[in-house]
Amino acid sequence: MDSNKPARMRFAPSPTGRFHIGSARTALYTYLYARKTGGQFIIRIEDTDQKRFDPAAEDELFESLRWLGLAWDEGPDVGGPSGPYRQSERMAIYQRYASDLVESGHAYYCFCSPERLAEVRKLQQQRKEPPRYVGHCRRLNPAEAADRAAAGEKHVVRFRTSREGRTTAVDLLRGPIEVENSTIDDYILVKSSGMPVYHLAAMVDDHLMGITHVTRGSEWLPTFPLHVMIYEAFGWDQPVWVHLSVLLNPSGKGKLSKRDSSASGGGAHAIFTLDLRELGYLPEAVVNWVSLMGWSFDDHTEFFTMPDLIQAFSLEKLNPSPAAVNFSKLDHFNGLHIRNLAPEDLTKRLLPFFETAGIEISTADLEPVTPLIQKRIRTLDEAVDMAGFFFRPFTTPPVDELIGKGMTAAESAAAARRAAEVVRAHPALEHEPLENALRQLADELGLKAGQLFGILRGAVTGQRVSPPLIETMEILGIDVVLERIENAAKVLENR
RNA sequence: GCCCCCAUCGUCUAGGGGACCAGGACGUAGCCCUUUCAAGGCUAAGACGGGGGUUCGAAUCCCCCUGGGGGCACCA
């Protein structure tokens, strides 16, 4: 397939709920291919269901896209040549195309009530028949039906599917999908409220907006032939159809849902894009991670930045089979991308997490600390646990936390006293000389380096696990370090 | 129940008839490095769902079964 012609593509969410990683993936793939081919990435809001519309969802959607770095060329906020980009503002257009279909005989007015239809459906289910419209409105005299509709009788517009023959719909990833026309229902195209449903609105918009490649979820596969029929009824050329596989829960059982998402894969995880931001994930990592769920490049490359992805991406390598999300892999990618960041950049991104933890510090405060923790954290919020002691009021830990491994309190106290002297002798806290001197001291005391360092670590950081000791001391400064060691010695002596 | 899609290690995948006693990544286990924790390096365990074909030869092609997923709305 040629990837040279600029592709005009759209991400068309319906703002009815929170923005999850499945939507993020669809948007990403759409974005990547549009960018790769030098085409356009368009946002269209599918808000024809007034009952489910949620303005907050729309805000979150844009915020998520921005956070991920998926900039759009056309959309409801920025406009563009194919506007409006909100379906609720395109009613007249759908109205017109629906009438065209009725006039050409491809659609008809149906006056059946929802209640009647529900009854029929129930009956069909009891008889184990496929639920479908069998009503007589299909056979109504078009002129009479038009009169009734014009007179204001409540009605919907239904598509008139052929009851014979077969329809072939071609999906880029799956090839031709052939179905018996008789298995396709006479779908409602326009509701009695005058609102179009997806089947009409999306087809009309994709055509009018010049969409060349349609990317959408595989939940549309069952109605895919219907969509092809609609295109044919209008006499339009079809776009390239690409149905993306669904994302499954970590267990691999069932479509990704909020319920099971935190069950496996380690720590606290979320399926909503913005929650991931809160949990300390980098957008770079989320993009990298999500890109690999259903797509691959070759047999060894997995680390990708956005520019890499744009270059490497191709629709053909998309995988039609469902993929289970793997949160531990997100952690892995997050670690990789954290390490890939320039230290100044990481510092900037870390700051908000300290603030959330109630630690008010400046860039200058954090800057020296960042290099010490960059290799040690997998999520941004871990930085607070790891390095919060640098900025929080300090209290000397209890004796038990200060005693060296396999040592008594008295021995530990003595070692701390001697270490204090060594530190005092190195007021600049230069790494090499200080470390050597401390190692020598350990030797003299008949201790392993780890035992001595352990005592000092507890004394200086108040933690069992911390960034490297000497570097930590350098940042803390000689006075603070000596004071803490002495306090620790006192605690140990008072045992 | 009906329709559609999918099927390689626990998970994400490479593989598109011989280069595969199936390669990589995450996770897991062990070792090395090491002042803790990481990072890094090395090693190990771990898969072609089953049955028929086609072929000299099948993870790769076809059929059936099984399993999984999705859909059957005046929702998208």
C-alpha cells in the first residue's frame, strides 16, 4: 500500500463518558498515519445522542488528546474547511441526505411505534428468530408515506436493505467480509426526533469531509456491510476501512472495563488517560505503550518516541486480533522514558508531584536531586517517596532502624561517632576521597562497607532505601549531615 | 439463539511453505555488578488449541471442531 498520498483522517469520538486508553489508541493510530503521510488529522464530535451527551466528557477528551501530544488540524475549536465538526450542528445536512435516500428508494418512512417494535422483537427472540424489522412500512406506497410524514405523523427513516444477494465489505486488515443481505436489518437512519443515527451521520460526514481512511473500533464490524450499502446507495467511492481490534482486560477476559483494570499488573492503574497522568505516567510512555497494543514494527524495536512512531507506523502492521492490556509493561516504558528525559525536563515534571504531596519546593531545590533518582523511579510520584526526605522536616529514626546489620547498638553508635570524624575531615564532601575514607574506616572497624553505609544511610536519610549516600550527603551539606549522624549516635547510645 | 471477527510463551508480539528442535519484549527465577534501592549485563523456565487435508515439506495455505472476543437499540 502506498503511504505517500496524504491521508485525510478523523478521530470521531462521542462524548458520553471518560476518555480511556482504547480511545487514546484509536486516536493515536489515526494521528500517526495522517502525520506520516503528510495529511490531516481531524476531530469530529459525534453528539447525535442528546440523552447521553456529557459536556465534561468533551472537555476531558480534548485535554487527553493535548496531553498525549496529538495535535489536530481541524476540529470544533479550530475550525477548518469541512466544518462544522460537531454533528449536532450538521442536522440540515443529514436531513437532506436522508431525503435523497428516500427519493431514490433506498430508504423509506416507517410509522411503527417503539412499543410495537419492542413487542415484535420479544416475539422474535422467543421464536429464536434473528430480531429484525419485518413491518409493513417497507411496502407502503412511497407517495402515501411521504404525505403522512409531511402531515406530521411521527416517523423514522429506515434504510431499505436488499433481501437477496450478498454484500462484500473490504477491511484493510481482514480482507473481504461477505454477508447475506438478508441478515442485515432495515436499520433506522433518522430517529423520530429528526436526529440521525451513527449509520447515516458518520457515513455522510466521512464522505463530505473527504476522509480517505476510516479508522474505528471493531465493534463496527457487524454493521460494516450496512455502511458499505449506504455508500453504494449514495453512489460514493469508499474510503479505506480499518477496523481496530478491541482492548481486553489484563486477564484477557472481556472488553477492557473499569472493573477489572486494577486487578492485575501491579500497582494502582487506571484505564482513563488522565488518571494515568495523575499516577505519574509520562505521556511519552503512554503513547509508546498504547502504540504497541495491536501494532508492531519489527522483531526487536519497542522503544519509540512520537517522531519515531510517525516514521515507523504503517496500517498494514496493525494486528486484527484483540489485545489484553499489560500494565507492568506501562511501568517498564515509563521507566525507559523517564531515563530518556533531560534532567531539567524531569525536574519540571516532578515538581507538581511534590506539590501534591504538600512539599513546596522550587526548581532550584529539586534540580540537584533529580539525577540521583532518575534511574530509580518508574513513575513520577515515586520521586516523593524516594527523595521527599530532602525537603521534609527531619526526625531521627528509632534505634531499630539505625542499628547496623548484624551489629549491636553500642557498636553502631561507635561506628557512627568514628564516621562523623571522617566526615568532618572532608568538609567538601567530595565523593571519591570521602568514600575511600569511609571504606577505610569500615576496614579498621572490621565491618563490611555495607554495614557502615547502612548505619549512615539511616542516620542521614531516615530511610532504609535512598539515593546513593555520598551524593545525598553532598546535597544535604556538611552541617546537616554531622548533626544527623550525631543525633543518631545519641539515640543508639541511649539504648 | 443468530451474525461477524480472531487464534504463537502468563501478557504484547516476530513469523506470511523449507533460513524455526519458533526470535524479541514485559513479567517471573537465578547469577554478575553493587553502600541500600534501582539502572545495567548475563542465564533459565515458558507457546505454534485439536483434528483432518494440500505439499517432498506447514506455525505459515484450505476445511471442520474447540476456544476467545464483538455485535444483534429511535447508543455510538
